[in-house]
Amino acid sequence: MKNIALSSTHEALGAKMVPFAGFNMPVQYEGINIEHETVRKAVGVFDVSHMGEFLIKGPKALELIQKITTNDASKLTIGKAQYSCLPNETGGIVDDLIIYKIEEETYLLVVNAGNIEKDWNWITSKNDIGAEMVDISDDYSLLAIQGPKAIEAMQSLTSHDLSAIKFYNFVVGDFAGIENIIISATGYTGSGGFEIYCKNTEVKQIWDKVFEAGADFGIKPIGLAARDTLRLEMGYCLYGNDIDDTTSPLEAGLGWITKFTKTFINSENLAKEKENGAKRKLIAFELDEKGIPRSGYDIVDNDGNVIGIVTSGTMSPMLKKGIGLGYVTMDHTAFDTKINIQIRKNAVPATVVKLPFYKG
């Protein structure tokens, strides 16, 4: 089990630490609902240093990225980031990731913690063109400072105008007294804020200064449990739940990051799938009655026939109702369609809804 750089800090703060993707991670501090609400209304800090970071460099960097990802990375300019995924050769997804264009021939790929080795091996196996690859995952930490008060709370720590950094843009500059920090207007909560990439040797100073600066704004440390409820209220996919090696980006509603203006791994088959139409689709649903949907529960029609499966589900802390994502057959995907979630012996009625669940 790997420790992140701030493990002892989290333990001292009373975090409940659990094994997650091979790392010892803080899952919660005060409680999921309190932490969730802190991010929606004020500002909270997640330590997500378990995430993986790869540098792809050199004159062949873009060519490799274009080949291995579904989105069009040629559209990236320095200071911009892009959500994308790595398609496999059988119609599924190796991983989803964020690509940052750091310099003209330097890109940073941020991948899921549980997939670091898998992704590295996959990309390496496709790199027959000589792009330079460096795995910097073990040397870097990542803090996600999220919430509507994040800009105001953090502005004193940098000379950059945080309010000027648009969504999915970033700067490399000074933060908390340290130079060359990536300050990125990205996140997984839907409540705004920043992600801070720094070296492991720098993260303690940054953490301490972030909490000093945020003290008057109600800042709190937030665990991975609230991160999951926050992302689910937005309908953001979680790898291993809503997308995996067997789900196509088109089924998962990721057609918007699947660009057929270029050739990439399995693009021909995915283009055919788009043309012919998928057999199932990822939908969002809200329970019409009390209950909590969980991953793996069957989705059934009014006659009790299984029409799909829940991939993510929770009790929404903001909406106070059961919400979830799941795959269903195409005839049950329209908004306002009535479906049922099989919760133990009860088929609990639910309605297919438009994302996000939480509108803010």
C-alpha cells in the first residue's frame, strides 16, 4: 500500500484512511454530508495525489496523443486542458484522462490512480513513433481546492488573477510562495475551483498556506467519499463504475469527446457504432420514492424484465433523494421515461432525468 506525501497530515486531522487504488487515502473527516455541503457552499480541499501524471514530449508527442485518444488534441494551445479518453481495440475504454498542453512539444496526461500501470503499458505499446514518455506520478502531488469561494479564498496566494483563468484553462506560476506550480481551473465537483499540481516536497507548504488563506472562508479538508457524491450529483463518469474496458464512449454519453475528424485507435469501429446506433446508453435517474440505488442493482421495466444495470448510485446530499447512473436498452433512454430500480425485493419507481442532477 503506497502512502501519499501528506498521509500523516490527514491522520493528524482525524481522517478515516482506507485503501483505494493501491494507496492509503483519506475517505472522510467530519462526515460525508458536512464535507459535501462545504464544497457546494464554501470551499474544501481534496488531496488526490494518488492520480497519475505522464509527460509526453518531443516532436512526436502530439502524433502519439492523437493516435491514443478520442478527442482532438491538435485544438489545444499552451495553457489549455482537454478531457479525453483512451479507447481500446474492442470498443471499450482503457481510461479517461485530462491532457494539458504545457509547452509547444510537452503535454501532461493526468490518469486515474487505479490505472497508472495499465495506462503506461498501453500507451508505451502504442508508441512506435518515438515520442518521449516520462512517468512522474510518484514525484507529484495534486490538491483540488473546490467550491464557490475558492477564487476569493486563494487569491492572496498567487500573483495570477484566479478569476481570469477560464474553465479547463491553467497557468504555470507562483502559488503559496513556490514557483512553477500548475494552477488549473479543473475539478470533479461542479462547484468551481482549482487543481494544484506540485512536487511532493512542496505539498506540505502549499497545504498549510491554503488552510491559512482559507480560514476566514470556512475551508475544510474533504475526503474521497464526498468527492464521489459531488461528482455523481453532476453526472460525471467514474472509471470502473460508469465506464470501463467494456463500455464504449458513445454508450457512455462521451460522444462529445469522440472526434471522427481524425484517426485514432478503433475509430473506424466507433464510427460504425455511431452510424448504426448503440444498443444501450448510460442514463441518469432519480428515485420517485424513498431508497438508495447502488452499483450493481438491476434496472427493470414495469413487468419486472431486466432492462439494465445501475453503475453508480447514492442519496444526494443536496437533493435529499436517491440518484444514480446506469445503462439501459435504447427504448428506455428518453427523459421522463419511468423505470424501476430493484432494491432487494422492491422494484422502486424512478424517472430518467437530464444531467446534472444538482443545478446549483
